[in-house]
Amino acid sequence: MAVAVQYYLLLSAVVFCTGLFGILVRRNALMFLMSVELMLNAGNINLVAFSHYYGNLTGQVFSLFIIALAAAEVAIGIGIILVLYRNFDDIDVTEATTMRW
Amino acid sequence: MAEHLVFELAPAIAGLPFLAFLIALFFGKYMPKKGALAGIAAAAGSLVLAVWTAATLFGGAEPYHTHIYDFVLGAEGVGGVDLSFGILIDPLSALMLVIVTLISTLIQIHSLGYMNDDGQTGLPRYYAELGLFTFSMLAFVYSDNLLMAFMFFELVGLCSYLLIGFWFRDEGPPSGAKKAFLVTRFGDYFFLIGVVAVFATFGTTAFVGEDSFVVMAEHALADGATEHITTYLGLDVQQWFTVIGLLVLGGVVGKSAQFPLHTWLPDAMEGPTPVSALIHAATMVAAGVYLVARMYGFYALSPTALGVIALIGGFTALFAATMAVVKQEIKQVLAYSTISQYGYMMLALGGGAYTAAVFHLTTHAVFKALLFLGAGSVIIAMHHDENMWNMGGLKDDMRVTYLTFLAGSLALAGIFPFAGFWSKDEVLYETLIHGLAGSPLLLVGYAFGLLSVFVTGFYTFRMVLLTFHGNPRSDAARDPASLRWNTKLPVAVLGIGAATIGFINMKPVEELAGTHLTFLHDWLAIGTVGEESEFAALTTEHYHHILFADYGAGYSAADLGPLIPAVVSLGLALAGVGAAWVLYSDPDPVPQTKKLGSVRTLLMNNYYQDEFQVWLARGVTVPVAKAADTFDQSIIDGVVNGVGSVSLFSGERFRRIQTGVVSNYATLLTLGLTLLLVVFGLVGGWF
């Protein structure tokens, strides 16, 4: 038997809030990146859930694209983190403030 | 497609001097006479073309009008205006082309003697500027619309500035040049407003054709065809035309050195003498009077404007003549005589004597160029001493110069049968008969003009007697430098002209002999032949018609023969000459004007007009400008600076939110999104 769509949405909301919480409180850039991934995947869950609910494949195709996009984003994110480490000997995001005013 | 080859060559009349300008400017220093030969060749070429043009017109060709280039095309149907260059060759402009090119050629030949033989430096610049000057004046003369005329009018002003200030390392010339530039610019300011007013009123500034502003204005007054005409300030059509006429007249008064903007001309004597000759005889100063003649069909519609012109002219004629009486430098006397003679032309135009004005413009160009070149020869001989009290006795050593100068002086004084007599007499006669028939303003102008005939005779012969007669009063005068052909040839040509050119329009003799002798009148009437021709509106016959029409100036002519006024003016001129002879024919003359006492002081100081204008500048303009400056600095700049300071201050504060900490940004984003959701919720009624 199929699971009702609200449960999927609830799961998605929980995952999203976990990601948001991570972005707001974490200082480690790697954790930051992971939190962003969580938020993206919360969106994916939503898309797949609605796609399943309406019996339309478009949402699933979109989530495939988003997964590919997320992979690219991670590559760039890791690159930024490497440079961050090289310049600041640390990956604490609150340290890299030399370009403000 | 022009019918006649020469009309297709018309652009070259102005183009050749421009070419000479470029050649002299860039290659002058490598050329044997430092650019003079290019200038002379170009001016002579233009002269040939101009004479050919005039001859073609004389041979019965239609006047010629063509568009050359539209530099702005107005939008169709929304009252847009076209700005264009074009050429208009009618009898008036053809005559003026001949005058300008002739004088320019002779002056450049004379410059060989005055500048080259004298070892002056900077000659390429000199000849280049002369070329540009000639080009501007020629282009001005055959402009087919007021805007083009204005542009070249300004260029003429620029060239005179450059040439007056030719010796820019001395103290006087730059100052005189600046004065000439600023004073004429003051008048040109009104001219510019006038041009804009013509555009705004008629939507065109063309001089010729059915849709020219001149013809439109005439139709508006004659037939009430005012549907394409916009007037402003709540004035009726004729009053508004008067306003436009007077605005344009501002430029004329400045350029033609009429009271009260005449003060620049005597200071313009600081330039080289051939330049003075060019400025006074054919270009610059002539431009003003020529402009009124060019759009005479427009002025003839407004009796008020004509009255103002006549009064300014008559007053200037006398006013300037009195100042010439006490001057000690030969060029100063000539400068004031120029102002006075242009006053006569203005009097003639205002008095409804179009033919006479053009006639006097022609004769004056010849004899004034002659007098200046003669004075230039004297100045070379005197090693650049211009004071007449150091001269004397030059008539034996400088035979050619003396005789030609005498011919020019007789013409200037208006002695029968020299050129000036015929033209000046016709000016006065026409003004008198129009004045007697119910225009008292013209009679006032006539009285001024008649009085200055006497004064003119006096100062002219005071100058001749002091310069050439009596005993030499300085070493330079005892042993004058010798002159070469290049100074003698131009004065000889002009001397013959000064003696004979008056015969082109012998009105009193025509009356006496009963034969037809007013050839200039016929010349200016060319174009009347076909009544439907667009050039018919540019003929002296047509102007006469407008002047006498009810809708125009409303002049009429009194029944008076030309003989008695001619005798009166000749008598006055002779009396003036006689007075000069009595006072100055002594071999060792004394400064008789000292007897005038305080009047002499007044005249020597030019009626304190310079002081007055300086006071106007310092006492009125400077405080006003200071007040405006204060307003600008405190109010206008204050507002601008205030806006800047507020932005700067708030920017300084607001940039603090850019902490550089990613977490802060994320927080702001989240809070913003939440806030947005709450607002949408409240507005959308979700709760």
C-alpha cells in the first residue's frame, strides 16, 4: 500500500529544517556544504513525492537534473573549501572576512 | 541642374579662399611669399568667377538658388524644421561677391608690401586667416537662409578677432581683439535669439521662394494668410515681426559698429592696416548692413523697425563724425569715418532707400579700402608712426599715394563727381522725400545725416592736409621710406574706382539730362521680368512696392526734385572742406581743435562711451554675476552637495551589514523569507 503524500512532505520539511539549522549554526565549511545538500535533497523528495502523487514523471526527471547539479555544486564547493584552507589555514567560514568594507 | 556653367561653379567662389587658407596654414612656411601667392591666386580666381557670375546675371540669366546640403531634416507633419546650406545668387549677392573678392585680392597684394617687405613674422598665419576671412564673408554673402548666414556671420567675427590680434605679443592688439569679439558677440546674442524666433514663427529661415519667411511674412500682412505663422507674447503679427526684426538688428548693430555698440571698431585699428581695410570695406562691418539688405523684404513690413534703423543710422553718422574731428592718428580718423558711413547706409535702409544703401555700400567699399591702403602706405613710409602731427609734406615724395588718397578723400567727403557724392546724395535725397511725406522720424535722421556731411568734409580734409601738405614735422616725414609696386598697384586700381564708380547710379543727372542713368537700380531690379519667378520678391521694385503699401511701412514720396537736395549736401561738404582748408592749410598747422576746450576733451574721450561700457561691465554685470554665483554656490550646489552627503553618510552606515560572515547572510536570508511568508499570510488571509 502506498504511503500518503503528507508523510513525504513531512519528511521533506524535517530534512530541510535540519539543513537550515546546519547553515545557521555551523562554522565548518564542510558541514555547511553538507547542510546545503540536505536542503537540496529535501526539495528532491518533494518533487518525487508530488510526481508520484500526480502520476506524472516530470518531477522525477527534474530531481535527476537537480542531483546532477548538486554533484557539480559539491565539486565547486570543495574547490572553494580547498582554496579557503590554503589562504586561511582553516575552514571556519566566519574567519574569511578580509574582503568586507 | 544649373542652366549656366558659372552657377555650378558658384561653390568655388567661397571654396577657393578656403583652399588658400589650408594651403597657407600647412605649407605657407615653405612657400616663397609665405602663403601670399596662394591667397592672391585664390582671391583672384574668386574675383574672376564672381565677375563672370555677375556678367551672366547681367546678360539676362535668372537668379540662381540651390540647396547644397541638409544637415538636419525635420520630421514631416509635426512642424519639424530643416536646417540646410544653400546658395542664393541674385543681383545683390553677386554685386557683394564682386566687391569682397576685389577688395580681398587687392588687399593681399598690398600685404606683400605692408607685411612681407617689412620683414614681419608669422606670415603663413596671416595669409591663412585672410583666406578664412574671405571664405566666411563670401559664404555669408550667398547664404540662402538666415541660419547659414548666422553661422558664417560668427565665423567672420572669429576671423576678425584673429586678425585684429595678429600681433598678439604686444599689449594693444589682444585687448582690441577681445573687445571686438565681445562687443560684437553681445549684439550677436540678440541675432541668435532672432534666428530662433524666425524658426519658431515661420518654421523656415529661407530668404527666397514662396515658403521663405520673408514672403510668408508679407502674405500674412497683405492677405491675412497667418495659418502657418505662430506669434508669441500675445502680440499681433506686425508687432511680432517688429520684435523679430529688432532682435536680428542687434547683430547688425554690433557688426556694423552702430551706436551704442560702435566702441570696438576704433580699437580694432590695432591690427595690421590691410586687415583694417578688409574689415572696414568689404567684410565684417559690411556684413551687418548687408544682412539688413538681404532680408529687406522683411524689414520693409515694419515701419517701427525701419524708424529705429533710420534713427540709429542717422545718429551714428553724426556721432562718429564728430569724434573723428579731434583724432590724431590717421587710422583713428578713418575708423570713425567708417562708423559714420555705415550710419548713412543704415539711414538709407531705414529711410526706404534700398538702392541707395546698396549703392553707398559699394562706393564706400571702394573708397574706404583705398583710404586704408593709402594710410597703410603712409604708415610704411613713416616707419609705423601713425600720428598725423608727425607727418606733413608727404605729397611730393609719395605722388601716387597722395593722388589716390585725395581721390578717396574727395569720395568720402562727397565732392562732385567722386563716388561718395552720388551715393551719399541719393541716401539723403530718398530719406528726405520719404520723410517729407509724413514720416517725421526720417526727417530727424535726415537732419543728422546732413549735418554730418559738413563734419565729414571737415575731418577728411583735416586728415589730408595734416598728412600730405605743409612742412614735414618729423625726420621720418622728411625722408619717407620708398614704396614698391605692390603697394601702389592696389591703390591705383581703387583710386580709379573711387573716381568713377559713382557713375553707376547718377540720379540727379538723370533728372537733369532726361536720359536713363540709374544702372544700379536696374541691376537690383533683375528678376522682376517673370512676375511668377521666386526671385521677384528680392528686387528693389518689390521692396519699393512693400514700402509704399498699406500693410508694409506705409511710406510715400514727396514731390521734390533731386537737384536742390544734391546742391545743399554738396554745398555743406564743400563748406566742411573749406573750413578744414582755412584752419589747416598753413605750412606749419597748429592743433586748432584745442580751441574747442571741454568739447574736445569730450570728443577725445569718445563721449566716455568706453568708460560707460566698462562701468556697465564692472558696476552692473559683475555684481549681478556675483549674486548669481552666490546663488549657484549656496543654493544649487548646496542641494546637490546635501544629496551627496546624505548618500555618503547612509552608505557609511549601511555597509556595516556586510559583515563578510556567511552565517549572518544566511540568517538574514532566512529571516527575510520568513518575514515575507508572514506578510503574504497576513495579507492573503491564510490565518
